[in-house]
Amino acid sequence: MKRISLLIIAIASMALLMAGCGLFGADTDSKNQANAGQTAVQQEKPKEKVNLVTPKEGIPVLMYHKVGPDKDNDAVIAEDLFRKQMKFLKDNGYHPLTMEQLYAYVTKGDKVPEKPVVLTFDDGYADTYSIVYPVLKEYGFAGTVFINPGDIGTRLTWDQVREMKKGCMTIANHGFNHVEMGQLSEQEQYENIKKGQDALAKEVGIDNNMWFCFPYGDTNEYSQAAAKKAGIKMAMMMKSGWAHEGDNPYNILRVWVGNAVDLQHFEERLNTMHYSDI
Ligand SMILES: [Zn+2]
């Protein structure tokens, strides 16, 4: 009898775990990330009524790097400001999208929840796990981390990456090594992407990762072919702008966010693709 109750508890806990991504509104990721178990349990969705739209004006794809105290680096954002920005998104009804939702919008014009935004975090810093992940989890926001598998062990561990994936963050490839791919041949670029794909498959169980982010946003005329050959369907750049229906999915523009982007500039960057330079 005791054994049966334990078994029931075990099954119930597993079901809760597997339903997790659905709760966070990122259930489409389970299909993408080839975790068949996650689709097995249907979870009742939150009651919020969300209108679906095809935003003609485009979608801002926010680009974050490190979250922390370094003041002299443009690419860094203080924890306090980052938290305020996420709270702003929550309080103002923004809906962070998964990569899959963004891809369906860009390539097919699929509808997305109103006030869409995409949250991307490059490089896989230790604070992506210690600060970003808990905040996104708290708000139920989808987010994507682009990691360099060759750097795992220096800032993040594979265990932390696996935990973030389990907690519904999308883990994607930023190249095995963080190199300027625009300096490389098609074969060399392919190898850097493929090696990253293989590491994600082996270590995190993502054997059909389709999302890539070019390190430094650096590309040349071979980059798209190399990415395609490695199974990539969509790639982020560092050039500024919003993503639109019909864009080349291998050239997704993003919105820079760092310390200079205070709440006022943040709001502007969410409201118009013609935001001011700072
Ligand atoms: Zn990077």
C-alpha cells in the first residue's frame, strides 16, 4: 500500500514537472526541444484573455548580455534596472514569445499574443542562471539563452543549463566558440555551428535545435548556407531594429538593451522601431 502511494506521488510530481512549460505559456518549446514527455500532459491555461494579433509594425526582439554591477560596459545591465524592465513588461501586459512563435510570425505571418516581445540573452553568463532565470520564472516569461558550449564550465555549468531548460527557458546555440564567423569559410562556420548543435544534443538533450545567434553578429556571404546546412532555421543578429513578417529569418534584427536603456528609453524601444540612439 505504501509503495503504491509513493508511486502515485512520484507520478503526480512528474506530471507537475512536465506540465511546467505549459504553465509559463511556453509549451510550444517542448515540441521544438524534442522532449516528448512535456507534451504528454495537458495543463489548464491561465485564465487571462489574450488577443491574438499579426503585428504589422513588427516585434521587438530584446538583446541582453550580462546582468550585473559592471558600470563601464555598455552591454551590461544592472540587476535593479533589469528587474524594473521585466516588471514593466508584466505590469503593461507584454507577452514574451518563444523562438518558435517568432519564427512562425516571421516566416508565415502567424498570429501572436498582443503586445509581443522577445527576450534573448547572449553568451550564457553566470547571472543568466542566478538572476535572469528566476525573474523570468516568477513572471512566467518565455526567454531564450544563446550559449557557447565551448565556454561551459567557465561561467555556467551544464547542470545549470539543464535546469534552465527544465524551467522552460529555450536553450540555443551561439556557436561552439564565440568567434567572428565573418572571418571563416563556409566549412569552418558550419563546423562551429554543428559542434555547438552536437554539444546541445549530448549535454542538454536538444537534438533539433533550430535557433542560432551569430557571435558579435558577424557574418559573411557563407554564413547563411553554413547555418542552413547545420539545421538552423532562424538566426539572430546584433544590428538594431525589429523583426517583421517576411524578414529573412537568418537576419533577425534586435533591440539593444544595456545600462543606458532606462525605463523611459525601454518603453520607447518597445513602442517604435524608430527608437532614439543613446
Ligand atoms: Zn555573444
